Amino acid sequence: MKKMNLSFSLYLFVSVFLDQFFNTAGCNNVTVPGDIIIGGLFPIHESVNVTIEKDGSDTRTCDRFSEARLVQSLIMVHAVEEVNKRNELGNLTLGLCLLDSCSDITTALQQSLLFMKKNLDGADELYPPVLAVVGEYYSEISIAVTRQLNLEYIPQISYGSTSGYLSDKNRFPSFMRTVPEDNHQAHAIAEILKNHQWNWVGVVTTDGDYGRYALERLQHYATDYNICFAFISTLPDVLGDSKIKDYINATVKNIIENEKVKVIVSFARPHHMMYIFDSLLKDPRGREKIWLASDNWSESASVLGKWNLSDVGTIFGTTLKSGNTTRFKEYLSNLDVNPDHHKNNPFLYEFLKKRQQGQKRNSSYVTHKEPVNQNQNRNQKYDNNPDNTANGALMKRIYPYAVFSVELAVRAIAQAVADLCINRDCKTEKRLQPLELREALKKAKFHMDGRTYAFDDRGDLNSGYDVILWRQHSPTFVDVHYIVATYDIESSLFSFISPKTYQDVQNVTGFVTSRCSDTCKAGFIKQSSEGQPICCYECQPCPEDYFSNTTDSTQCHQCNTGTHYSRNGSSMCSPKQPVFLNWSDQYHITLLTLTALGALLTLIVGIIFLARWNTPVVRSSVGPICILLLLSLLSTFVSVVLFGGDPNNWQCQARQVLFGLSFTLCVSCIMVKSFKIILAFEFDPSTKRILKKLYQPYIIIAACMSGQVLICALWLVLKSPKPAWTPEQDKMARLHYCNERSFPAFGAMLCYIGILAFICFGVAFKGRNLPNSYNDAKFITFGMLIYFICWIIFGPVYATITGKYLPAVEMVVILLSAYGILACQFFTKCYIILFKQEANTESAFRQEIRNYSLGDINSLNNGNSRSSEEIQNYALDVESTMSNPLSSETRKSSTISGLLLCPVSNPHFTRLQSNHSSNNKRLRRYLSSPA
């Protein structure tokens, strides 16, 4: 009851207030009678002049008549007429009550009270209540008006108020709109800036709710996209502000002083922009900018004033979704231009009256200044030009987005009314109430141009945006409705209308740069100075082994230093050059040449030995063992080849194994030869008989080889060598090498060969004083010394040297060892075979042994302590060697005679003579023995 009394008191106050200030009991602005009354609130005037009276009251006078806003009000009139013509509501008709907000909050509140007074007088059938209001355009006005209308639950559907604040249904439950909120517009503008890489821009906005919210959302998206604002100029939302000129001048100064700013985003009103251009374009530094216009002025050509588009630069921006203007243009073209026929619409009446008066003044001016026939021609030309008629002037002010939004608002109301009145009599008995219509609007699904629309939970209709580009067609005409792209809110993507529209945009924006700092190319990173915006930075090159592959990168990425590298300022990582002992390396070629020469010499020696197989030199060298020795040397030379080139698995596993087995065979053969020589010449008969039984050459070789085979097999099975990579000192390269992996196995293989070599050395050293023809022992000793020296040096060198020449160290050592054995074992024999053939006879061998024996006997006579058995052997060998076709007795007597010629008495001489026959047989058997 108290609420009803309060409401009645409020209505009474409103009625008295309106009668006092507006002297009207109803709507004395634009009126169209009907059963369902829809209110309309349009900013037909752009500002208000306020005069303060002596008593402190104020008088408000609306000025700056806007033809474009008048056209928007006519869109609503036309939409209502279309609904009534089509009988979409059956026996119901829509009526209108249009008011002018004068783009001022106070005036709008005063005017919207009339809608509430209509509801107060709603009991009178002559004045049905206002059930819904279409408008206002400006967000700050809608915020105030919808609060007031909500006192009576009157739903308000705006065709242009885009502030995000109005989406809050707790604060504004009666507000709806046929346009998306500004958050989406700010996102679209930020996307445009990002796509064009404009990160240093200026912003012009207003201090109203629309301007503040749009700026807030733009700043939000700009932060995400690393876009900075060089300046933000905030203008008074009210054009009548006494300091408006100061704010305009400050804005112009910001634009001129920030020379790097080529792009400016503006959420200002059309008149703000007109003032800015009028002042800014006087300075050449303020021209040729790119202006990103919000829906507030993106289709207002009047902002150019006296200037051309070429003076301003480029204007393109976002506008609300455009509609089909064909029907409305037809409506305007058929509009009666007689002012007296539109007295129920004072705004249209005012416009037509001024046009009529202007034409009369022009006609009168021409009559006084020009001859009659010229005057008639000029009047005829003026009258025939459609742009100079009232209809043409109105059609030039059509905003396609307004056609879409206003018509859609009327369609929504009509559909909600149809939904409510389908089963009830809304004309007489059960009239609709604003609250009913508001709830019906939330659920309504309405149609236009073949599409279905509905309000979402926040009362918004996210229809998307069009992107327009201004084009100057002539000095007096600018096309502000050229749509080049559309923006989809759900996907946040732009879609160009055609390739031509894309190219048109690129032609005017592709070369424009608006940045605080130049773009950092790939290979550099942005480094901001302390206290500077993130968009103002220096470009620093990425350090070595780091890269950046995008422009304006904020960090360098590290390369995989194991496989790649990069220099300072690199945009990518380059693969490291693989380093290994290349086949084209001069040092490697030298080693391969020596290897080939060694293999060739080995083959030549083998051929020589086979060709002189039955000669004493070959037979005394234990021929079959020598051939096996030559094969092992050939295999050793072949193993050297595997140490060069780009390593692979089989090569890494084969090279050491092949060398180890080959050289083990080589040393085993030499060891057998050492045993053979010592067995024939050095040991006493008892020891000789025992060793002769144990002396099995091929079994000894097989036993020695089996040990090495076991070591190599375990190495390959447990931890075989594999190719590996390691960094080089040169960061652009990496070493590809064979990793032995198990150095104990590698060492065991070498130590095993060393042990065999040491045995060879010991045995051979014992027989170093044998006759020259049989003296392999000396050369074996020397060959083993070469081997020991090389491999002792190899150890520390191999442990300290790194790089691609590490395999070459082992190659050199192997070659030296192989060449040492080849030279010591075979070169002297080949020299005798080829160039000293007289020494390669049995007689020569006998003579040398005789000389050796006689030398031994002389040594005994000189006091050398040699055993009697040794001297016996030597004497027997001498006898055997001295054998010839003469009779045995003659040989004996001559030998004895020769020996008796020695001045030194020899107590062992008698024993030497008695054993002559048996030792002669042994000598022959030794010379003919294969092993």
C-alpha cells in the first residue's frame, strides 16, 4: 500500500513537473496514434545551450540540428508503418511518441518523463501507456534514462548504446540493445592494430561512460598484444563545456608533437572530430595520419568540414552491422517535402521549412545577380539535381547500421506484442503492461531479411561489425559506407568482402608504420629501457648459440649445442659441420699412401718368397710360417684403412678387432720362428729334446690367437665400440669419432699383443749371436724394440690428443710397427735373394757356419767359458756345412788338419770328431725342415 502511494505521489510530481516545464499533457513532439504506443528517444540536436536565470533556474535550448539523427528517427517511423501495413499484429496497430534528447543527459531525463506520464495517464483511453522505448544512441544517456524508465519496468531497446556497463542486468534490468557491446569493438580495433603491427598509437576519447569503457577495454586488449599508447586525450562529453576548446587544442598538440604516431584511435563524437580536424589540419605535421574511427563517427562525413579526405589521410574503422537500405530509400524518395504536411513531426517540419526557405533565398539571389536566361538555366539545374532536394539530402544521411538496428528494435517489440496478444484482447479489455512486454522481449525470436534474432541473457544482440574505408569520389563527395570487411564476434576474425577490398586496404595502410621503435628483425630481441613503455626498446642481437626466428621477439631460444650452433644475431641454428679424418685430408692421404705401399711391399715379398721357395734363405726363414706372417702383415695394413673416413657402426667395431687379431697373428708367427731358431742352435741336447717335443708351431699360433679372439669377442658383446659425437673447440663443428667405450678391453687387447711381443723379444735376444744366415733373432729383437718404442709413446699421446687426428696417431703407430717387422724380417732376405744370389746357396750357408764355429773355438781357446756340448754342436754343424763330393775321409782329414792348424790346444776337439756323423744329419734335416 505504501508502494502504491509512493508511486502515485511520484506520478503526480512528474505530471506537475512536465506541465510546468513543457506545458503538455501528452506527447507534443512526434506523434503517431496506435493501440500499442512505442516511445522513441533520438539525439536530433547535438548539444544544449544552458542559460542561467536570475532566480537560479536554467533555460535549455537545443542546437546543432543533426540531419543524420533526424533520418534515424524517420527509420523508426517507417518501421512502424511497415508493421501496420502488413497487419502483423492483427487488429492492433503500433503508435509512436518520439522525443529529442538533444544529446544531453538532463534534457533526456526531462523528456523521458513524458513516457512515464503517458503511463500515469494510461487509464484514459485517449492516451494508452508507452510500453517500450527505442533509443537512446549515446551510452551515457541510456544509462541514466533506463534507470528512470525501470521505475515503471518500461523496456528500453537501444540502437547505438554500446557501453559494456549496460550489460549488467542487476543494475539495468530493463535495458536491451540490437548492437554488440563495446568490448567487442575494442577487441576488433586491437586486432586491426595487431594485424598491421601498429604498436605506438594515440587515443582520443571522451569522459562519458561510453568513452571511459571503450578506452578501458582497448587498454586491456592492447596489453595482451603489446600495443602502447603514446598519448590519451580525453575530451568533455558535453559539447557545450566552456573548456572544450582547451581540450581540443591539447589534443591537437599531442598529435603534432608525437611525430612517430601515425595511427590514432578515436572514440569521440562527430562534432569533437570536426573541431579536431579544423584545428589539426592547419599544421602540415597533423596531416596524412590514419584514423581508426569507432562507430561513434565512422560514418559521419560531416567531420571533414571544409577539408578533403586527402588532407586528413586515411579514415577507416568499425561500424555496427549494416542493414538493407533499399526499402527505406524508397520511403524517403516518396516523402512529401511540403512542410505543412508534417506538423505532427516538428523535427521534419523544421528541416523541410529551412530547406524551403534556403531555396527561396538562392532563387532571389540569382534573380538579382544574373541575366534572365542564365537565371532560368541555373534554377532548372538546381531543381533537377537530386542531391539538392530535401529527399536527396535526407538519403545522403542514411547510416546503414541505423537502418538495421532501429528496424530490428521495432521488429523485436512487434514480435513480443504478437506473442502476448495471440490469445488475449490487448486492445480494450486486457491492455499490455510494460513489465509483461519486457519479459516477453527476453524470450522473443524475431525475423528480418530472412534471419532470426534473439536477445542473449545480457540483453545484447551480437550481430558483429562491418569495417569501412572512406573514399573520396569527388571534391564534394566522400563515400563513408564502403564496407571492406566484416568482423565475427564469436571467432574474433575478420573476413574481407573480396580480394579487391583487401587490396584497397593494403594500398592505404600497407606502407604505414606507427611504432616507437623499429621492428627487431629475426636474430634480435627487444630490450626495453628502464622507465620506458614496452613498445620503446632497443634491438639487441642474440648471443652465440642462441637464436630468435620471429620479428620483435622478446627472448632468444637456445640451440641444441650438441648438434647445432649459431653466431651472434642469428635467426636460426645451423647444423654443426661434422669433423672426422676426411679422405681428402692431406695427412690422411699420406698415411693411406704409406698403407698402400706397405701392402704392396708385402705382396711383392710374398711373391719373391714363393718364387724362391726352395732356396736356403727361404727355407731357413721357416717358409710356411713366413707366408702366414706376410698375410697377417697384409691384414694389418688393411686395418689401417678402417681408421679414416666418417665413422659408422661396423667400421668402429671392425677396425680395432681386425688390427688386434692381425697383429696377434703376426707376433705369434714371429714367436714361433724365434723358438725354431733357438731350438736349433742354442739349447743343450737334453733341453732341446724336451722342447722339440713341445714345439708344435700351428698349435702355438692357434693358442695365441684364441686368447685375443676371446678378448675381442667379450669387447664386442659387452660394450662394443660405436660412433659418437663430441664438441670441438670450433663451435661450428663437432667431432664424429669412434668411441671405444671400454678402454679396459682396448687396453687388454694391446697388452695381450705386448706380452706376446715381450716373449718374442726375450727369446730372440737370447739368440742374437747366431750365424748371419740364420740370424733372424737379431732382426726379431730389433723389430720388437721398434714395436715397444712405438706403443709406449702411443699411450700418453693417445691420452692427450683430441680431435679428428686422434685415429691418425694409431694409424702411424700401426704403420711403424708393421713396417718395422716387414723390414727386419724380410727386406734383408729379399736383398740376398735378389742381389746376393751367391750367398743364397747351401755352400755359402756351410761356410758361414764353419766360420761361426771356428770363431767359437777360438773364443774357447781365448778363455771363453762355453760348455763342451755347445762347442760340440758347432763343430758338428761345421762338418755338416763343409760336406762336398770328396770322400768322407778326405773331409775329415782336411777338417782336422784345418783345426789342428789352430795354435791353441783344444781339449774338446776329440769329442767334436766323434759326433760329426750324427750332427751332419741334423743340419741337413734343419735345412730341409718346413717349420
